[in-house]
Amino acid sequence: MKGYLGEFEELVLLTIANLAEEAYGTTILEMIEQQANRKMSLGALHSTLTRLEEKGFLVSYLGEPTAKRGGRRKRYFEITQSAKEALNNMKSLRDELWQNSKINLSVG
Amino acid sequence: MHKAPKLATKLFHWASGQAQNEDLLGDLQELYEDKLESKGEFRARLFYWLEVIKLSFSYALRKRKKDRSFSNYYSGQKLNTMILNYIKISIRNIKKQKLFTGLNVFGLALGMSVALLCLAMVSDLKQFDRFHQDSEDIYRITTKLTTSGDRNHFASSPPALAELLRNSTQQITNSAVINDHFFPTIKSLGEPIQMYGYYTEPSFLELFDFKLQRGNANVIDNPRSVIITHELAEKLFNSTDVIGKTVETERDGIFEIGGVLAPFPQRTHFKFDLLANISGTNRGNNIGAAGWTDFSGNYFYFKSEASKGDLETMVGNLGQSGQAFFDLESSQASYHIQAITEINPGPNYSDRIGVIFGYDGLLYFIGVSLMVLIPACFNYINMAIANTLNRTKEIGIRKIIGSPNKFIIRQFLVETIIVCIISLLLSTVLFNLIKGEFTSMLVGAEALTFEMTPLVIIMFLGFAILTGLVTGVLPALYLARIAPISAINNRTSNKKVSISGFRKGLLVFQFILSLSFMIGIGVVLRQYSHTITYDPGFAKENRIILPLESNNVAVLQNELQAINGVEDISFSSNIPGLPLNKTNYFYSDDLTDSILVREVYISEEFIDKMNLKMVWGESQLSNIQFEQVLVNEKLLSLLNNIENNPQDSLIRQLADKQVQIVGIVADYNHEPLNERIEPMVMRLNESAYNYAIIELNGVNGDATLANIEAAWNKLQPESQFQPRYLESIVAQSYDFMFTAMKIFGFLALISITISSLGLLGMVVYSTENRRKEVAIRKILGANAMTLFGNLSGMFLKLWLIALLIAIPGAYFFYDNLFVNIYNKFSGGVHFAEVFVSSLLTIIIGLSAIFWQSRRIIRINPAENLRND
């Protein structure tokens, strides 16, 4: 399903947007762990990345090898136009729902 | 950089297969470094391991592997297109390699032909007795008898049990008792016709779907009425409108025909010419002990909707009441139920009725067909692997483009299946040629129709595809294993010049088979000429056999005797040299048992005129006080009191008649040589003569024959004159040996062809692998002959091994076989057939090597070396 974005997928896309040029496996994983305080495996992350790529929200390319990685190349991820649209749709839906909420959602 | 756990990395590489995993490993490495700093080595290693395992099973890796295995040129989803593509490429390849395909198709077709016969036979047998209405519900009772440890299973059952079953249960909706001890000999022109009949009751025709064309079933309630088959009516009267006509039999009196059956399907185990009333004879007796223990030849068929298990229990319980009678004979009887559809193919019971093809015979046949088929399949494998060199480039290019192994495997499987289907076409032609021969040599095989129904065609196709799959899997796996780089460089992984021991063993096995079959042809040929030239003990030259019609022997004798050129005339009931079908029981006071003797009726002159030798007594018979008979030495040897007691009156009993032995004839082969000499009694009886034996003086036979014909036509104007020379009749009776020769010839042809093909495959393999060696040898100055010798060395060794096994094996096998079949034995395997068959195999082998090595030797050596 092309337009649908899961909660975790949205999180990954936004993280990639935050990391911009530096978005590859390890950085994405670490950022999610710190910011969202979520424990997850590299396998789970890469599976999500692969699915997002299949849906056309991500493109990837291989970068330069670094010594820290044992001379292996990084796979960088970039979000696509359709990902931006999907994120926007998601945000406006949320905003609308927030605004129209009949209950006061503010805490504290 | 720190070293991540090595084993885990290796595991990950293995799990990734061909998928790209560089970036994933890089990520893992980075994370490992981080963990190493924050958590220490142990935790970091544990973490690394866990991550590797999770990643190995992740969707990410699965997806990458899947992407990797399909290039843009192959889409795994479109299997139909691929199969069309496989077929297209296969057909191109087959066209390209006409020689290889031709050899393979021919070999496989030969190999499959016998298997097709086997398959068609099994499918035919499965149809047996299915044409009866509700055939699944028709059963018969079989009897298992245990006498002092000896177990025997009979197809027959006690008639008393049948009666009991009929009276005590409602579950049986229809039933019929049958007794098959009914062999009337119908008198007709010349030769009496031996018939097979069943004593049964009218319900037989209700239980089974044998339809009446004329008359009705109840006529066999009358003991003197019979129902005959359509075929018999045609044979006897040339018409089926025969109700009310009579047939005269030799022993069973005169029967009136009360009904004619319509032609019925051949696929039934019943085999009969006529049906008669069962209670009209004493054989329907079912009271007391005789009804239980004397059950030979009595069968009970019934229809019931109850389950087989229930019926078996019920019959078992009822059978208890007869056990007392079996106890007297210290045996134990138990009863079983057999569905009529399970009779063919089925177990081999004793005392069987009709045509049964047992499991063991069928297994033997399957064995023979596999023995022919398997070498043919191995040949294909051999040749396909030998032919690898021509295919490696294709495989290399396909792999580089991105074809996974399974595509290459599928390609070769499809190719093999196509070859098998082409072979099937040729094989079906062969099958149609041999099935006639096959039915003519198998007892009861006329019941097999070998009809090409859609089911049979589908089975044949399925068989060809299965053969293709089984045969193709080995070469396909072998070829798919070739690495693309070495394939494109034309460097196969297996550069061995030698051929594996298994394949050598196979070739030896094939040589042994063809040698034995070829020796077999020689042995049968020798046996045939031996039987023809063997002196059977009676004179067969210059003698004419005339079938007699009327019994006016004296008149005929007088007429013919007057003809110039006729030496003598004698009469007999049977032609000497042919089987004797009359038997009788001979009783002697000194023996408790009767002796089963062959009976032949002769005229007084017969002994003299056939040049038979007398051991004792006189050859003249008369019929004054007692019937006087002659016996042969064989019968004499079974009587033990004659020599001890010279005053013995020599009065014995034959059947229910007193006879006097007046002479003893030296043993001679009245029957064909494959029968042993049996006890024989010769009797005088004018009315029993069927043939006149006319001795000619050997001068101007044709003129004499013309004179005899004139005399015959005067005496018997309405009947045909059919003289035959005794010599040719005797020779014709051995025609069955030609069938044996044909079988051996066919099997020899098949196995010789297959083994030559196998040899060729191996020769091609080893010469192709030796291209370079041959080129270097040639440059160094070797000539064609030394190279040829070099290549044929291996073959000669294998051939010698085959000879060492085959020759003693053939001696042993044929000597035993022929001693069992023929009592006059030519001496079995001789040097000539061994020599000829060895010579033939070696000529075939050497010419295959010569052909291939000439091909390779003629190539310019520079050419061969430059290519590498």
C-alpha cells in the first residue's frame, strides 16, 4: 500500500530527515535509541528501511569506505518527494485532529 | 579497528549467500566498536552475535538475496514463459547435436520398449473383470490349508461351505458355484478339439456379465444341455444359429446346444468354451466329508454389499463346522475372501481357475524391463556428462547474465524430458511391433488386449516424463555446479582423464548382458538344429499324414495300397512327434497307486511301419479275450513284479477294463523333445484312428500324391485332401523355439546397442578430455596407431573382465536352463557362440574407439594446444 505510513516508519523517515547527509544504518539506529528511547535490532531497522525503499519513500546509495568500518562502505539513505508528501499528509491529519479535539489534550 | 567475532562474521557471510552485505557488516562493525567502548568486550561480542542472528533472519537480507538471484533478464514469477524458453533452447540444442540426440533417442527407445509392454500389461490387468456389473461387490472364497506345517493357499473352496453360506445368510444377493474339471474333447474332422468348460448353474450368467446371444440361461438346468461361446459356435458350425444342434464328445457323451453367448470382453480371468450343468454330474456333491475335504476344482463366487472384513468373519465362523473333516486328514483349513477385481494381478494360489498373472511373474517381468531400461538411462547420463564440454560456454554465459543454478537444472531436466518423449514415440512403434510376439509366447496372454486407451497414453507420457526426470537429474546437477569463470574459459572443474570405477563397472555389466544374450542365441540355434536332426526313435522320412474323416479304414487302406509308389499304410490316433493329449489310469496289483499313462491308439502295422523296436513280445494286437496292449519301457520300469515273476499273467487294469500286456516297445519320443518320455500304453481301436500314415517308396513323390488324391476324392468327394509330410509336421512343432530365438535376439540387439552407445559415450568423454595429451604426443612423433592403441587399452581391459564373468556365467545359466526344458540336450554352450559373440562385441567396441580417436587425431595438434 503506497500511501500508508506506519508509526515506526514515520519515525524512521523523520530521523533520516534530521540526519540529512549523515543518514546510514548505525546513525539512524543510535538516534532512534537516544531520542525515542527505543531498543531495537539492526535487523529490524534494515527490514523497515528495505520496506520503505520498496514503497518509494527512500532511495539509497553506497558511500566511501571508512577505517572504523573495517574498510566497508556505508549505505546512505535519502527521503524522496513522495515521502515528504506522506509526512505532510500525516502531519496535517494530526494537526486537524488536535485542533478539532473536543477534549482538552494539554497535560500538566 | 577491533576484530569483530570471526565466526559470527563467517556465519553472516554464509547466511547472505550472494546478497550484498557490505553495508550491513559495516553497520555491525560500527555498533560493535561503540559497544566495546561502553560495555566491554564480552557484552559487545554477545551483542554482535545476537545482531548477526537477527539480521540473518531479517526481511532486509531475504529481500536482498531474492533481488540478487534474479537479474533483469529472468523474472521468477513468469514460469510459463521460462518453460517455453527452456523448450525452445532444448530444441535448438537437440537440433545442434543430431548425433548425440539420435544415439540417445535410439538407446532410450529400446530401453523403454520392454517397460512400456510391462506398463501396458499392468494397466490391462487392472481392467480385468471390471466389466461385470457391481464388480467391486463380487467375491470368491479361497481356502488356506495347513497340513503338518505345509501351508497351501487354494483358489478353490469346499462346496459344502458354499451351500452352508447360501442357506444361512441374506447378505449374499447372488452367487454361483463353478467346477472347472470339465475338459470335453469334441469330435470333428481329423483332429479332435480339446475344450475347456465349466460345470455351473444358471445364476453364473446373472452374477457375471456374460450376455446370451441365443437361448436362455436356464437351459443348463438340463444335464445334457450346454451353453457355448460365440467363438466355439463359429469354429464348429460357422454360424451362431445353432440352438438344438448337438456336439459329440469323446468321453462325456452327446450334448445339445441350448444357448450361445454373445462375444464378451477378453479381460476376464474366466477362460471357457462351454458351460454345463453342475448337478448333472457327480461333482456337485456337497454332503459330508467329500463336500469339505474334496474341494479341488470347486469355486464359489458371490455378490454381497457387506464389507470384506464382515464377510471374512462370517465365512470363517461357518467354516468351523467342516473342521472335523479336515481333522481326519490332520489338516487345518481357514477361509478368505478375495474380490474378483483383485484376482489379476494377484497372488499365485494353487488350484486356480482361468488366467492368472501372479505377482511374482509380474515382478520378474518388471525386473527384466528395468534391466534393459537402467543401462539405457545410465548411458544417457554418461553421454550428457561426456558432452559437457560442448555446453560449458552456454552455461557460463547464462550464469554470468544472472541465471541461478536452479534455472540451469531446469533447463537440463526439460531437455532430458524432451529427449525421453521423442524416445517414447519411437518406443511406441517398437512396442506395437513386439506386443504380438509377446502375446504369442505367454500362456493366457490372448486375454491381454494392449488397447491404446487415453489412460494408457497418459501413463506412457507420465512414464517418459518420470524417466526423463530420474535420468536428467544427475547430469543437470553436475552441469549446474560448474563455476561461471571456468566455464567461460572452457576449463571444466572435472579435468580427470580417468573414468570413475562406477562407470567402468556399468560398462562391464552391459558387456556381460550382451555377451550372455548373444551366447543365448547360439545355444538356442544349436538346440534347434539338434532337435531337428535328433532320431526320435520312429521313422519320419517319406511319410505322409492324412487326417481321416470317416472311420472306414479298411476301404481306404485297400484303395491306397493299390497305388503305385505307396509302400504301406498304418493308422494312429495321434501324429508321432506331437504331444499326446489322452491320458488314462493304469492299475497294477503290485502298486497301491495308479499310474497316469499316455494313451495312443494304433493299427496293427504301426509298430513295424514306423520302424519302432520291440524289446519283448510281439507287435501284433488282437482283441479276443482281453484287450491286448503294448506298453513302453518307461511304464515297465514302474512295475516291479514283472521281472521277479515270469509266470505273471500280464493282465492289468486300464481304467475300468482288463488288458493284457503282449509286448514292450523300446522307448521312443512320441512327444516333442521338450517332453520327457512318459509311461505309454498303445491300444488297438479302429474307431479311434484320426490319421492315416502312408509310407511312400520315395520315387516320384508328386505323382504318387496325385494318385492318392484321386483315390481320396473317389472315396470322400465332399472333404478336402490335406496331406502333409511327417517330417515337416515334426519340424513345425518346434516353431516355438523360433520365438525363444526371437526373444534372445531382441534382448541381445537391445543390450548390444545400448552397451555400444554407452561405450561410445565413454570414448567421447575420454578422447575429449585427452585432446591436449594427444596433441602433445603427436607433436613428439606418435603416429595414429600408437594413439589408437593407447586409447583402446582401457576398453580392452574392461572387455576382458566382462568375458571372464560372462562366459562361466553363460555356461552355468544355459546348461541349467536347457537341461530343465529339453530332455534331449545338445550340450549347451559351445566354443563357436562364445567366439562369435566375443568377436562381435570387440569389433563393435574397437570401431567406436577407432571412429572417435580418428576424429581427434586428425585435428591439427596446434589447433588443440592454441585453444587453451
